Amino acid sequence: MADAKGAVRPGPPVKEVGSDTTFPRVSAAGAVLRGSLAQNRVRAALAVLAIALGVALGYAVQLINQAAVNELAQGVQTLSGDADLEVRGPRGGFDENLFPRLARMPEVAVASPVVEVEAKLVGRDDALRIVGIDVFRAGFIQPGLVALPAERLDTLRPEAMFLSPAAMRWLAAAPGDTVRAQVALSDVPLRVAGELAAGGAQRFAVMDIAGAQAAFDRLGRISRVDLRLRPGIDTAAFAERLGGSLPPGIAVVRPEASVAASASLSRSYRVNLNVLALVALFTGGLLVFSTQAHAVVRRRAQFALLRVLGVTRRRLTALIVAEGALVGVAGSLVGLALGFALAHLAVRWVGADLGSGYFRGVTPALALDPAALAVFFALGVAAAVVGSLVPALETARTPPALALKAGDEQRAFAELRPVLPGVAALVLGAAATALPPVAGLPLFGYSAIALLLLGTLMLMPRIAVLALSLLPKPRPPAARLALAQLSGTPGQVTVSLAAIVASVSLTVSMVIMVASFRDSLDAWLERILPADVYFRAASGGDTAYLTPDVQAMVAALPGVRRVEFLREQPLLLDPARPRVVLQARTIDPASPGRNLPIVGTPVEVPARAPPPVWVTEAAVDLYGFAPGKVIELPIAGRAERFTVAGTWRDYARQQGTIAMERERYVALTGDRTVTNAAVWIAEGVDRATVQASIRDAIPGGDRLEIALPGQIREISLQVFDRTFAVTYALELAAVVIGLVGLSSSFGALVLARRREFGVLRHLGMTRRQIGTMLATEGLAVSGIGLAVGLVLGFAISLVLIHVVNRQSFHWGMELSVPWAGLAGFGLLLLALSTLTALASGRQAMGDEVVRAVKEDW
Amino acid sequence: MLSIRQLAKTYAGPRQRTVLAGVDLDLAPGDYVAVMGESGVGKSTLLNLVAGLDRPDAGSIMLDGVLLAALDDDALTELRRVRMGFVFQAFHVLPYLTVAQNVALPLSLIGAADATAGRKVAAMLAAVGLADRAASLPRELSGGELQRVAIARALVHGPRLVLADEPTGNLDPESAAQVLRLLRDQVKANAAAGILVTHSRAAAQTADRILVLTREGLRESGVGPDFPAQGGAPNG
């Protein structure tokens, strides 16, 4: 710049274009995220909700189950105290003379004998666990069981007992009250002397061991001996040595094994519930997949531009996956909070056993477990990330030049992938069904179901093309256009269908499995209840029984044609497993099918072979008691040999039941008491009359539980329905997520096809015709989804029946398909899906689409 | 055939925007006019109003004696279906239909018999030089070919009025020239009237008359300060 004299002076510095920092900078991440989540708030919210629902259900089920098991463990811990080992025997007890032998062993510091009974309480359905202890010894090992009453001698008084806090609340009792326990058919009054300090949420009572033996007919017998060893003794080595020297039927175990054995009874049920909850999460993941798939296709040209501008494939993939992860994080956080609330509500309304009956009487306190929180948070994020991965990889792989071409978004949906991966998944799934359980859990069964589902989803484009080609060509142009659109974009059909196929197939499979189970249970009840009247000493506990005198009285009653008696006795075969039940009953060895619901062909036992027993499917699975095998059973303190003569079905117990002839049992044990009776009445005699005469004729007859076969059947089926109520709730959640997925898909499709609908409006298609087009697409897509879901659901139901259920609960069942119910479900789903498509496609019938023809993107 | 009187349209919002005001236009069968104007002056709005896709705030539009304002949405749609054809800048050919199916779409919507439709489609494809591409999918065609498909679709059902909105905007000069020639020839051959909206002077010069749309209305064009002289390519 020149001054007045012409000399050049430097002017002010020149700003370079672009160096002004007021220009807002947008990173590739910002470009990706702004284009999606912010612009598709509703769809993003739906995806978050779907993940949240899946996480909430899974976390709630896990919380409740974990709390119940923890409570169980705590209860066992209280009862076991500081014991290093427990010496356990049959439920009915073993010879108390074993106790001094154990106490005198040099390795043993303290030995504490225990009598443990499940006492039937008068006027109550549930039993109360009563623990008889030697208070002087128990103080060293189970201090939590030793009460400190004002009247110290109460701990030694035979009629006094101390209740846990939970038992006090349950019985609404106070010190000084009398609680009546039933022994045989008589009452035994017990005085509530006080409350224990320990016990948690477990219901039990403690009394003097001698008092317990006298009150509950256990004279000369104890249930277990808790041992604390001297310092420095190798517990495992000692346990092995001791175990080898104990009489048959008595085992030495660590206290943790008791927890494991108790928990194992419910483990399969808990795992099944967890898997069902994860199904909801899986369906949520599929919803994320369909949302992301539509979103990335719609922004195909935008992503292509980013690639042209220099964003690498890997970075683009990472950005799209990060988008999905954001959805996962948000969904997981919401889901964890929701899950905690759900768990509280469920425990309050349904109970900690979630209807199963495994944890009846346990009221656990729910606690936040950081590990479970982390796991379910990770699962929610993983579901969303995996759902985003396929669309992300596909987008990154697309050549940018092609993707920049207008209309190329349809190319993404037009491609048909090779069939091999899908077929391979199906074949692997089928192969997995032949594999055995892992640690008692049907993990390969679950894997088979996942592979069948995955394989089907991978083959969906091919299936969709085939199905659409088989449909008759409709006359209305709108409907014809709809089918042409679907045929030209099979990938789009898959994306829309993924969530609905998953939820329909899993729901259908559960419906078929539950129907099969219920029908099998009904048929089983029909077979095992051939008599006219049934009665038993009590509904619960192991202190009630019928003496030989009572048995004779019943047999002699007028109107009674025949009576069969049954004795049940838990046997300890494996301390790591729950006890099997020994049933001594009337059996015709030549024709056992007349008394037992035999499955398969009974084996003829040679004359010189050990006498026959008949075992349930669970006993075969758990202990390998195959027909023809010779086994040893600990009976009356001796190892007696028997031949397995056949297998029968028992839906009442999953831990295994062994039936033997009652005469043989009496001969081996001398025990003539029974727990159950079945009465056949004479022709022309009224059942109600016989019921009344049984109650009147027997002393303590009002204690008896008498029922007709129809009543037993009704109650059993009610329990069954209650057990599966939670299952149905979880399945309903999966179906809802599937429908939400369909709605979200259709909404996204309408958005992506705005220009197309605008062109059709220009060409003279009315709003109604656009609606017809959408409804036809909705009907066709959901029809295909339903058909595939039904077929796949049937296949999965076979896996559930013959693999998952068999390996989880050791129960076989016959297939029974509820055709009417499935038809109703299918019609309802078709209607809902079509309405969903119409509702989601409202935009397509509006005026905005007309202006969309001018949009570049 | 087409009579527009004092057409006006204002878009409501935080700041009201008057897009059209005082537009008059008369077209007879065979008339082929180009409408030019600055961006945002309302050219596409004019087409949308003529097509019955939007309602004016003032003025009237009559097509073959039918007053558009008297028709409800379904009736307008039917009118558009039977009597109008559209050519867009972005082609808007449905990607999942073949070339023949795309061209046949208006006939399907009218409910023409398959045999009749087949003959007409074949004739139209021949007229636009795509007889051998009938079974091709849109993604196999070039931009120029796609626009020829769009022209065929716009005329296959014998519309009375053809509306073309920047039909050469996405084409190279050679293709653009071909498309403009074809469009004009087919409009004339089918005795329809045509309105071509374009930014390009060269494209506009393929029409019988050039009209300029301004905020004051529609007027005949002259070379003036409104338009920078653009020679050469039709969409240059």
C-alpha cells in the first residue's frame, strides 16, 4: 500500500480463505451420526426400547433366580454353620451309633449330630423344616442355630422350639404360642420358645435333638452329622477315606454340595427362563438390524460420498457399528433400571419361584450384583452391535461409484446371497441336536435352535422369492405393483421379516412344546390315577404316614373293594444330586404296565437275577439305570442289588424315581407304614360316601388329604399352567418386539421410497391405491413371515421336546400340535401386521411424498 | 385446452412466501411451451398446481373445460392419470420393473386390457428407440435411455397434457439434445400440449414459445437482462 510519498508500506495481514475458525467443522463421525439418529428419532427410540425390553427381562429373571439361590445358599450356610464336612444319609435317618464313631476320630475337632425333618403343620399346606440339635455341640459349629432365650433350659426342653425370623412371620407366632405338627395322623404340640437371631429369609425351626427324635418318631436315628476338623487336616483326603468306610446310603459331602444339590433341582428351569429372556433380547437385536439395514441403505449415497472424500472402509464400518452401539448403550441402561423394577414387582406378585414351586417359601431380598449388571449391559450392547454389523459391512463393501448413482439403494436389496452359509447353518443345527448335555444343561440343544433360526434367516431372500413367485398375480394394479416391488427386492423382505420370523417361530415352538407337555401330562394323569378315591397322610413334609392299623381299617370299610398302598422314601445315591425317591407300591412284575406308565418295552428278568425295580426316565438319564442293568440301592443301611426291569414316566419328580414291589420293601426294611393309598370302590357305591367313611372311621382322619382323580388332575394342570405363565409372558414380549420391528421396518421403507410414492401419485395413483399397495405388501410380507415362522417353529418345537426338555428335566413327551390355537394366532398376527404396515405407511399417502420427487436425497 | 387465470400461491409459515401471483396461460392441443425463470420463482409449483397435486390460493385452472378447483382429490388423481403425463429431472423409473413394465404403468392404472397395453407399449418403445430393451431393468440403462423410458411412460396412454420438469438436468449434452427432440416430436405426434420447465435457454428454444415466470406472473420471453445469454448445450 503506497503512502502519500509513494513508498510502499506493508498493509494489514491478508486472511487466507478458510482459515477463519467460524466455519463449523464436521467430522466423518458427525456426518454419519447426524444423518441417522437425529433424523430418525422415532425409529432410534423403538430400537432402544426393544433392546431395553430384552435386557430388562433377562436381568429381572437373573436377579430373581440369583437372589433365590443365594437365599437358599445362605439358608444352608446357616444350617451348616462352620462345618467342614457333612455326613448325610437317607431322609428317614440312619443309625445314631455312627455319631460317636465319627466324634472319636482323631481328625475330628467337633462333631454335631442333627435330626432334620420337614414337619407337616396342622392347618398349613407347606411344611416347616425342623432341625434338632445338640445345643452343646452345635454351639461350636452352627452358632446361628443356638438361641439365647431368657429361660436357658428351653433349649433342652423336648417340646420347645425356636423359630427363624421368616418362620415367625409366616406363622404369625409369638413366644409362648403352640404350633401343632402332624406325625402319622396325630398332633404333636410344640411351644414357640423364642426367635433365632440368624436365618435370613429361610423358614425353619430349631429344637433339642432328643425332643425331635421323640416327637417325630426318629428314636435311634439321626439325619446327619456336621464335622469340623482339626487345623491342618486335609479335608478332601479325609473325606475320601471316611466315605469309603461309611455304610451304604450314607455319604460325606462338603456343605457347598448341599447348596449345589438343592440348586440343581431348579437349575434347568432357571436356565430355561434365562434363555427365554435372552430370546426377547435376540429379537431386539434383530430389530436393531432391520432399523440399521434400512437406515444405511437409505443413506447409501451419503456413505458413498464419505468414501469418495477419503473415509476408509474400516472407519465407515466402525462408525455405523458405533451408531448401533449407542442404541445398545442407551437400551441397556434403560433396560437395567427397568429390569430391577420388574424383578421387585414379580417377586411381590408372582413369588421368587416365578410360579415353578422350586423356591416356595423363600422371600429373597433383591440385591444389585455388579457382575450381573455388567453381563446384561454387555449383552444389550452386543445385541445392538451385532445387529449393526451386517449392514455396516455391506455398506463399506459397496463400490462408491455405484452407490452414488441415483436409485442404487434398491440394488442393495436386490442381491441374492449364496445359499451355502444358510444351508450349512441348518445342517449344523440338525447335527447339534444329537449331542449330549453339558454339565446337565442342553447347551447344544440351544445352539441347535439358534443355528436353525440363523440358517433360515440367511435363506429368507431365496424363500421370499420362491414364495412370491408362487402367489397368484392379483388383478388390481396397486396389488400387482406391491408384489412386483417385493419380488424385485428380496433383501428388503428379509430385513422387514427378521424380527417377526424370529419371534413367531420361537413363540410357535413354545406353544407346540407346552401343548405337547400339557397333553402328555393329562394322558399321564389319566394312566396313573385309575382308582376311584385317593388319600394320603398329608400334602407335604415327611412326618405324616399311615400305620398298619389304619391301613387295615380302610381295607375293611364297607364299600371298599380294593386298596393299594404306597410308601415313598428319599434315597441318597449321589450327594451332588437331589435324592431319588423310592416308591414301594403294588406292582405286577409280569405286567408292570397295569400299575406304572411304562415307556418302551419292559425287560424280562431271569429267575436267578436280582429282583426287579422299575426306574423313571430321569433315573435312566441321570444315573445310567438302563433296562437290564443290575444296580445297587442303599436300603435299610445295606447295599441291595436289583435288576432294572423297565422305564416309566414320572412327571411329578425330575430327580428320578425307583419303583419296587411293596412286599419286597417291607421284607427288606420291616417298615409297614405308608404315605399314600388308592381305593377302588364296590359297584353301586357312592364315592362321596366312601370319602366320608374314611374320614370318620380313622382316628385323625380329618388330617387326611382325600381327593378324587378328577380333582387331582385339575390341580395338577393348574400348577402346570401357573408354571408356564411366566414363559408365556416372555414369549408375548418377543412377539410384541417382532411386531414393533415390522412397524419400524415399514416406516423406514416408506421413508426410503418417498420418491417412488411421489411418482406414483404423479402418475395418477390415488391415496387409497397407495394404501392398498402398502396393505398388500404388509399382508404378503407378514404372510411369508408367518408361514416360515410356523414351519421353523414346528422344527424348533421338536428340538425343545426331544432335546432341550429331555436333557433339562428328563421328561419324555408325545408331540401334540394345537392346530386351532395356531390358526387363531396366525390370523391375529396377519391382521395386526397388515394394520401395522398401513399405520406405519401413513406418510406414503400424504402430500409430502409429492414434493419428494424433487429431492436428490 | 388448458386455461390458467390469475393463478396465485402463497406458502404459509413464520415468513409467508408468495411463490406465484397473477399467472395466466392458455394452451391449445399441439402447443409446446417452455417456462423459464430464476431458481425459487415457482416453476415446479406451477407444474404441481396444473397437475392437481396442490391447490392454488387464488385463480383457476381449467383442463378441457373441467375446473380443477371443483374436483376432490380422487377426481383430480383420476384426471391426472388419464389426461396428463410427467417427465422428471431424476427420471423416477421404478427400479424393480422392467422397461416395458415401467412404460405400461399408466395403462395398468387406467385399467387397459393387457393386449391393448402390450401393443401401445411396443409402439411407444419403438418410437423412443428402445424396442430392444423392453426386458431390461432400469439399472442396465444409461441416463439418456432412462429419460427416454420416462418419455415413453409419459405418453403411452395418450395424455392431453405433458409436463416436463427439467428433463435434461441430469444428462450430458448429446443425450439432452436427443431427449428434447424426442419429447417435442412425441408431444406433437400425439397432439398433446406440453409445458417444459427448464433453466437452459438452449433447451427452451426447442419449444414453440418461451415464457418467463417472474414474481409478477408469466410473460413471453425476449433476450433481456433477466437471463444471461447461454449458448451451446441445451442444459448448459
